[in-house]
Amino acid sequence: MDSKKSIEALQFFVTHLTEGALVHKMQGQIIKSQGFDKLGEKYIGHFGEEMGWVEKFVDRILDLGGEVKFEGHQPREMVCNPVEYVKADLAIQGPGVEVLRKCMEGVCDDPVTYDLLKAYLVDEEEDLFWSQEQLDLIEMIGVQNWLVKQM
């Protein structure tokens, strides 16, 4: 087992998932402040869920004898339109799932890390499918009707 590869993969996700979690929290607060409580709470809930994955990844890095790093975050524009945010989030999720799959290939000789990333993949695919479903629903019932459902 190449623990260095596992540590690098996990650190990559610790960094990017922490950033994504913070963005989801802020976006959820923005959306909620517009009166779309259900949608806002959905994204605020993602924060806790994603930080739970960060904790698991950090624990695994430490188990492997690695050093956890807090790497800088990139500035991101907040999106005030709820529909546009679902679209923007989906645009990140799809490629993110593919990166996760590729990382899993690189750690297949480390079954513990592989299984951890596999469980995370299941969670991320659920989020991806939810976003896709929301955009399909918007197309079927219209933006205004969808927004009413998010209140």
C-alpha cells in the first residue's frame, strides 16, 4: 500500500470539501434570507454533512501517519438566484464526481481509504442526482412553481 497516495488524495478532498461546505452554508443563508426556507436549509444541511466527511478524511490521514494541512481557499462569487445556484452547484458536482472516481482508482491498494471514498461517492452521487432532478422539475413545472415549493 502506498500511504502517500492515499494521504494526498484525502488531503485534496479535505481542502476542496471544506471550501465547498463553507460555500453551501453561505449560499443556504442567502437563499433562506430570500424566503426559500426549504432550499436554504437543504444547502445549510450540506455544510454539516460535508464537514462530517472532512472529519473522516482527516482521521484517516492521521491514521496513515500523515500531516493534515489547512490549505487556502479560492474566492468564489455568491449566487443570489436560487435556480442559478442549483445550476452552478451541478456544474461543480458532475466533474467532482469524476475526480473522485479517478482518485479511487489511485488508492485501490488501500482498502480502508478506498471504502471511505466509495461511501463518499455514494453521498455525492445522491447530491448530483438531486440537483439534476431539481432542474428537470423546474423545466416541467416552471420556475415560479418550483420556487413556491422551496418556501
